[in-house]
Amino acid sequence: MSNIPETGRTPRVQIRLVIIQILVFSLLLTLGGRLWYLQIRNGKEYTDEAKNNHVQQVVQPAVRGSLLDARGVPLADNETRLVVSASRTELMKMKDRGKGVLTRLAGVLDMRPDDVVNKIRLCDAKTPKPCWNGSPYQPIPVTDEATTQQALQIRERAEDFPGITAEPTAVRRYPAPGKARTSQVLGYLSPVTDEEIARAKNSESPYLRSDQVGRSGLERTYDKQLRGKAGVTRYEVDNLGRVIGQAKSDPAVPGSNVVTSIDARVQAVAEWELNNAMVEARKTYDKNTSENYKADAGAVVVMETKTGRIVAMASLPDYDPNAWVGGISAKDYATLTGKDSNLPLLNRAIQGQAAPGSIFKVVPTTAAVNAGYDFNGRYPCPSSYSIGNQVFKNFESQGHGSITLGQALEVSCDTVYYALSHQQWQKDGGMKPKKDAKDWFYKTAHQFGLGAETGIDLPNEVTGRVPDRKWKQDFWAANKDYWCRTGKRGGTYVEQLSYENCLEGNLMRAGDSVNYSIGQGDTLVTPIQMATIYAAIANGGTLWNPTVGKAVVSPDGKQVTEIAPKSHGKLPMDARTQVLIEEALAGVATRGTAAWRFGGWPQEKIPMHAKTGTAEVYGKQTTSWFATYTKDYSIVMTISQGGTGSGASGPAVRNIYDALYGLDDAGHQDLKKALLPQPQRSLPRIETDGSIDAPGIKPYDPEAQKVDPDAPPKAPDDTPKADPTKPGGQELAGPPAAWRRD
């Protein structure tokens, strides 16, 4: 054992300590220098880079709620499709920025590589569609029409398709039950815009970039209820877009279902009958233009009289809402919006304005009574009425002697209304109106709800027009310069009209007043307005806001919020006038201008009331109008350039009623065939899991309503008698030919 003195070790220990101290000091100096470098010299640069490390959201869209008919049949729902999506984040990490993967994907999907690449590029002001305007951090759909075989190829060869997924996903669907497309009522969806996101940022229901929103129809009106709440997963990403962690995840909440008052079976009938009426009108010769009627557009409304609920609403031409699913193609968009499209996106039931013709006469009839004329007084109905050197003819120059206001409605005598309106125009001061001018005929129209929206729960309803003195003044001020520039005394009809309007277009002339009294001139109405008015006559005077939505049902079915009908006024007629007008409109259906279309109708069992209308339009063929009601329903149909009211629209309206009540051509009722003999009050049954078990629907078959030739004919005494040797088992004896056309 060595005996080394203690002092021998001390220098070496001290040396080691010094070395350690130097190393520690060096490390501290290095760290301090690095800290100075990071925080002071390059601090701003690294602070800016750190700011780029932020949270990105990946959205899981909520399943949109369904639009259901009154019995629970889906009018718009969702179907599961195989959606192939690409993760832009993953593709951008690749050396070729995913071009090779997308090229292989295009081969599997039978698509062009450029089309696939374009699908996942981000939208900006300079990038044409197709492009993606959602978050770049969520999967971007490439197609929603992948086949099972294509999806299997992608999933089984995952190593060849990194960043590509093929998953079943809920996609909007418009199934058209019973071939009822219900296009303009349902509307369609399209991606949300930046402007909409900004506007809704601080609202109760803000939009996400991935949202699809309703653009028209019920999809727009009830968008908030249908949309639900999207699920959001928040990821922490660095400035290169690489995910470095997950922050939070909120599950998606599906949207609520909206039950409507539409009955898909009746809707199918209405669409078929409107289309068939237009087809038949095009086969009919128009002697005024020496060619067949064009019948280029039309609309029909079926409304419950006691609630204003819409049972069916059709507008032609229409479109397939499925064309918008997954993004509409440029070709389809051009077809729907081009100058030769005839505007199929337009809902002519609430947006189509036209002169109403004689179905308007319930308004001046009421106005005359309110102005002090006796409903049962006698008024001359000559073949024409003259004001100065201007002659206003009765329809087809037919005179009917001295008749009551009720009879004037039945035979649709224009000259009775010409005289009454002219007298009132004179009492109000004529061209120089009195300060206290009563303007009964115009005031009454406003009280009927014309010139204003009905309040229907569909977007973009138009108001129509009541051409009163205020409108005349405003319209003249807006067009005076044009009229004075283009007018020419003694020129063509249009030039002479512009010349006269330039001089006194702001004044209510006698001719303006008499034309207005029969629903002509500058008067414009919509089918929904007239259906509301005739429903109000049927129910005793209440003007209901038409409604399509009936209830909102939560996804689990536990919360049901019914949409109650609302009224926007009362008709300006007392009970006696209402009864007398009802009797006259019943006479139209049994003795007057509509009688030849209601032969065999069971009037005692189901009282029918009607009014026909044929409106003249400058430069076009006449517009067909047919307005009707029973105690249950009001039905109004119009066909642009379709001809006469009873001639073009009458058969179709009769067939819709036959389908509702289960009637054949001879008026025999079979409740087993009746689609809706009474309006449906209850909501469809909702199961405990929130689902609704809907009944099936067969396409409408008009042949099913044909009369049984072996059945004995039954008809009220005041209608034409059945003749089994005639087509349909009915001899159309009807009223005189002059009465049939109005």
C-alpha cells in the first residue's frame, strides 16, 4: 500500500475544477450568445415565424335535415354515396405536390387528370371553377359518384394513394316521389360565399366555409333549421402547414326535419295536369294570331281554404334540383339561365305576374257594393260601351240585356263593369280628381291584398300591381323622358301610345279605369294572390298568409314546433255580400262560363265555385286563368299564351279536384281513390328514434279516374246529363259558345 502524501492530489483536483469551471462558463457564454442572437438580433424574425404556428379547423359537415310532405314522404333528404376526397395537406408534402397520386386517381375514377387537379386547387379571385373554396386543411371532395369497385381499388392500394380517402358520405337528394319534382318550392343548395360568412359572423348561426346553404325555396327559408351544426376538429399546425397536435374536437349535430303541407300525391297530379294542359293548348288553333297557342309557361296552386296551407304548387317550365348536388356543371347552368331557357328557376306561382282578366271581377263587384250599388239591382249588359269615340267591347261582343251583379259574374259581362267604373271615375273628378276622391275600385283591390306580398314562407315573392293614381304618377315620372323621346303623333300603336303617355301619362284616364275594372290594362297579379282571395271568399273573409312549412321536428323527434297559420287581413265585404258572391260563383260552375267543364259535378254534395278569365296581353296570345274553390280547397291555374280560361285550364283543374275527392267523370265518388277528400290536420307519425315511416307513392295515372261505363250516370239537375256514347261518358252541352270563352 502506497503512502502518498495528501498534498500530492490537491493540484490535480484544482486543475480539474478549473477546467470544469471553464467549460461551464463557455457553455453559459454560448447559451447567452445564442439567446441574444434569437431574442435580440433575430428576435423579430422568429416572432413572426412563431405567429405562423396556429390552429386550423377541419370540418365534419352536419347531416342536413329532410323536407317532408304532409304524410312524411321525403321531398328532399340525403343518400349515402361513396365520396372520394383528397387531403391537400398530405399531397403538398410530396416532391411533385401530389401530381403523380392525382394522375393515378384520375385513372381509377375514369376522369381527366386536369379535372382532378382542378378540383383540389384553392379558389381565389383569379381561379376559375371548378376549385375549392373551403378550408385547405380538410378533405376536399373529388367525386361523390364513385362506384364500389373504384372505392375498393383506392382502399386496397392505399400505398399508391396516400392522402386519398373513399368513404360513404351523406349527400343531398331530391327523390321526386310519384314523379313530383316540386322544383321551385324546394329550391336547391350551393356553397356559402365569403360575403355570407362575413355577414353571419356574429349571428346565432354563423357559416363555416364548408357549408352548403339554401339558395331558393324551402331550402332557403328554413336553412337555419335544416343545416344543423357542423362538427369541428381543431389541429395545431406549424408555418409549413404540418400538423403538430390536436387541440379540440366538437361532434356534428344533424339538422332538424321540416314537415310541409305539400301532399306529394296531389303535387304529382298538379304537375302532370298543368303540363298536359299546356301540351293540349299547343294543339289548339288561335284564330287571332293564325297559329296554335304557344302555352310557354304556367302555374297552379292548390290551397286549403280554412288555413292557407299549400297542398300543391307547380310552375312550368321547371328543373331537376339534383342538378345542383355536388356543384352544377357549366352546361347545366347555362341551360337553366340562358336567354332561351324561359326561366325554369322562376316560381311562377309567386313570381309570375300577369293581368288577371275576369277572375279579378270579384274585386270590382265588391267595390261596387261598397260604393253603394245594389247587388241585386239591374244593370245593362250591352255588347259594347263607348267613351267618346272609343268603343270597349264585351267579350265576343255578346250582350245579355239587363242583369244583376251576380249574373254579371256568371256570364262575365265586361260592359257592366265598364259602366260602373266609368261612373265612379266621373264622381271622383275624372282627369282632375277631387281631394276626397273615394277611388272605390282601387281602394278595394288593396283591401283584397293586391299590390302587396301575401306573406308566403317562400323567398322572393313579388307584389303584383294595382295601377291607382299614385302608381300612375310614379310610373310617369320614371318613364316620361323615354316616352317623350320615342313618342310620335299618328305613328304606330306603340309610338302613339308613347306620345299620349308623354303628355298625360300621369293622369287616370277613363280608358285606364274601365280596362282596370275587368282585370286588364296595367293590373298585375300572381296566382298565389288569387288563390288567397278565392280561399278567403270560401272561408268567410279571412286572408291567410299562405304557408308551406307545417312543423319543425328535431333530429331525435322529441321536439316538434308547429308553424301556425297567420292572417294578414279580412276581405272588405259584409256577410250578405259574401253570400251573394258565393251564389254567383256557384252559378258560374253550374250555369255560367265554367259549366261546360263541370258537367256531372256533384254540386249538392261538394259545392263548386268558379270564375274563368282570359286576359289580353299586347304582343302576345291571351293568358288563361281559372279560379275555383270548394269548402276545402282553392285551386287557381294560369297558362301564359294558353288561350281561354275554361278552354285551356278548365279540364286540368277539374281533374285535380277529381283526384282530391275521388270522383270520376260522371261525378261518382270512390273514397278509396280519393287522395285527400279532407285537408290533413295531423302530422306524420314520428318513431321513438326520431325517424318517420313514410308511405309509398305511385306515379299519377289519369286513366285511373275514368268513369265506369257500366255505372248508371248521376248528375244534378242543373248540369249537363251523362251520355255514355260520348267520350268520357259526358255530353258537353254546356252554356252557349260565347259563355264558354272568358
